[in-house]
Amino acid sequence: MSHSSLVAPPLATEISPRSPEPTHTEIADLEAGAQVTNSVSEVPYTVFSLSHKRAICAAATCAAMFSPLATNIYLPSIPLIASDLHITVEMVNITITTYMILQGIAPTIWGSFADVLGRRPIYLITITVFVLANLGLALQHSYVGLLVLRMCQSAGSSATVAIGAGTIADVSAPAERGFYMGLYSAGIMAVPAIAPVIGGVLSDTSYGWRASFWFLFAAGSGLLLTLFVWMPETGRNIVGNGSIRPQGINMSLLDMLSRRRKHEEYPQSRATTKKTLKSANPLHLLTQ
């Protein structure tokens, strides 16, 4: 065998062409993309301060407590109502049943409108319905009126439970939302243990069973005044993370007076907030 047959053939090597250097345009695009990413990551979930956020959650909890309060403060007065209106206890119990029916239906309807129109307008509307219903109940001498007004009372008070949960979700980031929702739920769950005691004490006064409704009327009026003067709009489709200027009834009275005095200017326009509005559909989750 010859020596030439033992020599391995030379390996063919391919030299890949050198990748071209990025152009100045490509570098500028990459830097711009990095700046956009950094700016997006730096946007806070909410612009409300910690104290302001806690006050909003406390107000939402107080508003939601009126639903179980109106339910259970009524129970000790059942025999007195039956005696005063000359009806049976069973007929008074029907007012509890109708109350609970509206208590399950109303949050679905009002919650859908709160997602579209904002939390603040629905708060004001529902608490107004609740206050007026209590005024009518305190002055009531008819069983039919008692039945209808108890339904109106339920429609106004029970909506605050759904709206309150949405309000807390608006201002609390997911990492801290469990803490605020825990306090919110604790406030609602504690009321059924206290409300019958309050109702029993009030029914022993000279006003009788009507004292409970006068109490709810006064407490509801105080809450309504507080919400009207101070409560800010938190709906994220209206104010985003709180940096977009609300309009009309979505703006609190204090905020309106403060901005008028300082003549502040906002980069977002009203048309910007309108783009996110949609029609209210309480059953959209069931039809999807």
C-alpha cells in the first residue's frame, strides 16, 4: 500500500460570513424599546397614598356593613311590628324573604353599572335609595308600604357589598389585596352579631320598632354626606390608576373645590376616558 493512500484528505472548512454590524437606526430602536419597557414597569398600580388608600377601603367597608345591619337590626322588632300593624308574624316574615331576594339580585345589577359609570355615582344613588327607604319605613303605617319599602331598602344597601369589593380591587395591588379584603370581610361578618343587640335596645325606646329605621336613616345620611363630600372615584375605566381627571359626579366635592382653586391642568382629556366606557350588561358573564 502506497504512502499516499494513508494520508487523510484535507477537511473542507467553511468560514461563515461575519454578521453585519447593527445600524444606527437599529440601535436607536432598541434603546427606544428599552425605555418604553422601563417606563411601563415604573407605572404604579395606584397613585393614591397609603393613608388615602386605607381611608377609601374603610369607607367601602362601612358602606358594605349597612346591608347586614339593615337585615339583622330588624329581627327584634318583628313582634312589635305585627302588633302595631295588626298583622301576623308570618306576614312580617314575608318582608324578610323579599328583602333577601332583592339582596341577591341587586348587587348583580348595580355592580354592572358601577363597572361602566364608576363607583362613586352608584354609591351615591344606592345610598340615597337606602336613606329614603328608611325614612319611609320610619313613617309607615301600612303593611304593603312596609313590604315595598323593605325591598327598596334592600336594593339600596346590598349593592354596596359588590361595589365595595370592586373599590378595594381598584386601589390595592394583587400582592396586598388579600389583606384589605380580609378586613373588608371581617367588618361585614361582624355586623350580624351586633345588629340584633342594637335593634333590641332601640325597640325598647319610646319610638318602638320605628327607632331602628330612624337610626338607619341617620347613619345612612351621615355616610351619604361623607361620600358626596370626600369619596374619590376609583373605577379604573374612569380614572385609571387615579391619575386621570374624573368628570362631573365622578369628582368629589372637595376635589372639585380644590382643583378649581388651584387651576390645575391635566394631560388627559375627557375624551380619553370615554374610550374605555362600555354598555352595562348584568348578565354578560352568563352569556359568554
